[in-house]
Amino acid sequence: MAVTNEIWICDGVEGTTRRQQMARLGEWKKQFLAEGAKDVNVWEGGYGEYVGAWIFAIEWASAADFGAAQDKFVANSKSFDDAMEVWQKTPVLKFRGGGLINHIASI
């Protein structure tokens, strides 16, 4: 079965510190693990304060698990909406891009 990763590439909002960005990424990690993600990995790219970017990867055990999490979110998104309300009041990161990738180990 393929492992599905939801990948986000984020930049820090101008005027925020690396520490603030890392704290927000930690909040996101906690949120997605609570939603059923198998793991969440965070990588820092670039040269820190110069051209820094964050790669945020949410690992789902399968595409079916990713879909089930999406169904759960659509059915009752209150916990995510509550978190988004807080995050939008204090923006720390902005999305550059992202997508889904499937790792198929059997090939």
C-alpha cells in the first residue's frame, strides 16, 4: 500500500522570528496528528534568515487514510476552524505551494 504525504512549502511572514515560525509549525503538527496523521515532518530549507523556507510534510498511512481525514474534516471542521481563527489573527507563515505525493515501496 502506498504511503501518502501532503507537502506544504511555507515562508515566514516578514517581521516574524524563526522561533515564532517554529512554534506555529509545532501547533500545526499537533493538529494534524490529532486528525489521524501517521507522522508529521518539518524541514528547514535555504539559509535561515536569508532565504529560509519550511517544508511541512504530513504523512498518512495510505491515500485511504488521507481521504478519511478529509471526510472527517468536511463532516465536522470545528476544531480546525477554531485553530484557523487563532492562526489568522496572528499570521506567522504563508503558503508558497504544495501537493500530494504517494510513495509506493513495492515498485
